Amino acid sequence: MDIGALLKTFIYLVSSSLLYPVLLMLSILVLVVIVQAGNFFAEWLERTRLTSGAVIDLPGALQSAQTENIVSHRVNRYLKSLKAIQQTATNTELAVENLLQSTTLELWKSMDKLRLLVRTGPSLGLIGTLIPMGTGLAALGQGDMTKLSSDLVIAFTTTVVGLAVGTIAFCFYTVRRRWLEEDIKNMELATELMMTNQAEH
């Protein structure tokens, strides 16, 4: 028995069987990107409605709790949790620190989907390119030009889809990362202001 030929056949079968799962995963990634695009533009619209020049007035607004049109919904939700802790918690400093750290961690975890899309989109596109190329070359050796042309169409379309998913996800990730950093900065500022006021009283 030729072990080399057996291994080649096994690897070829494994590679060929991956084509349809890769196409399915690419289709799912396209749907995920569409959902992410909806979330992105919804947040973009929210941020365009925020009061301009709010950075100067931010500390005063945070102290007076008039932040509806100044900071994002994430910061407003954090401020509500902060006030609830201030009114109910016995060990306020530790509770506030835990709230800040857990909220920050949750915000960064929300970026994992986009980070995965940036990596997996082009990778799946490359896999979806190479698999049909292998079967297409095999068809070329047998003189089957119809099979070759259909495999080449699949190869190039998966490349385009994978690169498009990765590029769009990277653009969303870059902008949303900046938004998250701004929100975390505002949360830290609100926390510091609250703790300073509490220490003074």
C-alpha cells in the first residue's frame, strides 16, 4: 500500500469537504456585517445629535447630572448605576471601582465580534479561493473546462466577499474603538468627580 498516495487522497478529500462549510460561514459573516452596520449607523446618528462643544462643559454636566444630550447612552447608563451604588452601597469605593472595571471589560468584550470579523473574513476568503483552485486544476487535467470555469468563479467571488467583510469590519472596529475610548474616559471622569465630592463631604 502506498502511504503517500493514501495521505494525498485523504488530504484532498478533507480539503474538498471544507468548501461548503466555508461558503456557509462566509454567508453568515455577511449577515453579521449587515447587523453590525445597522448598529454602527444607529450609534453614529446618536453621536451626531450630541451637543457640540460638550467637552468644556462635561465636568459640570456630570456633576449636575444633565448629560442626556452630552454623552452617549452607555455613559448615561453607567451614571445611573453609579448613582444607585452611591445611594445603597456600604463600601462605596470598592463598589464603584468594581463597577468601572466590569463596565470597561464589558465594553471591550463587545468589540470581539468585529475583531473576529476582521481576522476570519479574509482567512475564509482565502480558504474559499484555494479549495476550488485545487479542484479546478484537477478538472483542467481531465479537460473539463466547464468545471474549471465554475470553480474559478467560486474562487474569485469568495476572495472578494472575504476581503469585503474584513475591510468593512476593520472600518467599523476603528471608529467604534475611538467611541469606546471616549466613553470610558467619560466614565472615569464621572467616577473621579463622584469620589472627590464624596471625600469632600
